[in-house]
Amino acid sequence: MSALHARFAELHEGPRPLLLANAWDAASARLLQEAGAPAIATSSAAVAWSRGYADGGALPREALLSSLADIVRVVRVPVTADIEDGYSDDPEAVAALAEAVAHAGAVGINLEDGSGDPERLAAKIRAIRARLRATPLFVNARTDVYLRGLAEGDAAVRETAARLHRYREAGADGGFVPGLLDAEAARAIAQAVALRLNVMARPGMASIDALHAAGVCRISLGPWLFYRAYTAAQRAAAAWLGGDPAPLFEPGLDFATLNGLFA
């Protein structure tokens, strides 16, 4: 097991949950490290948008790997990559991509089930484990039961737990449940499945402390940091184009600071 992989796994066991602010390129990743991030996660949506593609499987494999290599090159902390559904229904093709991601320097991946048969994701995880026998990779299995509204209430808890149990049996290390906001539902899922449970921050979610007490060990921002960064850029550009340069010259990051990160 590599030192970075071991460190990443340990971050899920601390007295506080692992908080991940997702990056999309080298600059955003380096700034997150400078802000104190103990690990870097990518957002598949943010990476796709930054490369000029829509989210949802449109990002070319080569573009994904290029962005990932740029991120790994400029940080010293562990990096985990969101690879959506692996960009293929073929388990062997997904395993080959996971291997390429590991060779690019990532210590983990997110791999999602969407609205399809959960056995498809289980088969992909098994293929990854078979192909990467000697290569440590933290496989975070994402289930979209809550995000896509595949079930509600107690039925959502049961379906999520059943899917995560299947993924654990296939070889997953973590279970990612975006859309899960309620601490009691999180507690029920965490008690039912022996996986490192993680969720995505969204408006209306329970407090970080409440989620951690319920068994959540990792919370990620997904594309929210990208939203904030590009909202600020859009507003400053609109002000400038309207004849008001003041927002552009407010105190903040400057040439010397940014250039110094990579000099």
C-alpha cells in the first residue's frame, strides 16, 4: 500500500469527517492544498465543464486523464477521481480506465450506479479488483437512490443499504450517497452496511456534526466550489463590460501569489 493511499484511508477514520472541496484543474487543486485540504477530490461535472463538455459521460477518457495528471503533478496530498460510471457498460473497459487513473497518480475513484441495475456497478468493481490486484485503489461506490429519487422514506434507506452491501461484497471501500441529507437516515444506512459512508453537501442537509455522529465519515462539495468561482467571474466580467472595473481590483489573489504556486 502506498503512503498516499494509506493516508487517504486514514483520513476516513479521524475524529472529524473528511471534508473534500472538489477541484477541476491544477490551479484549483493547488489552491485547495494551500487552503489546508488534506486530500483532493475531483468533481466530474466541474472537470467536464472546464474542458468544454457537458456532464454525464461526454468527457473523453483522454481529457479526464490529462486533467487528473495535471492535478496530481502540482499537489502533495492524496487525489481521488470521480469517473462517473466509468464511461462504459463493459466492466473490463471500466477496469482498464481505473488502472489508468491509478497510474496517473490517483489513490481513489468514485464510480456510480445511476438508475440502472446495481449488478452492473458490482460487476465493474469486481473487474477493477481483479485487474488491480497489486495496485491499491480506494473504490468509492456511489449509489443514486436519493439523488434520482428511486425510492423514498424507509424504502430509500433499505434500497440504499442493499445496494451498498452488494458493492461492499464486490470490493468497494466506501459508499457515496449524494442526496442523502437526513442524519437519522444516514445512521440507519451506516449501521446496516460496513462501508465508509460519505455524502455530498447540499442545501438542507443536516449539520456536519450531526452527520458525523450518525456515521458519515466523508462529505464532499461536488461542483459547488466551481459554481461559486464561476459565479464570481461572471459577475466581475459583467461589471467590467458594463463599465465598472472596481470588482476586478478588489483585494485577493494576485499575479505574484498565483505564479509563486508553480514557479
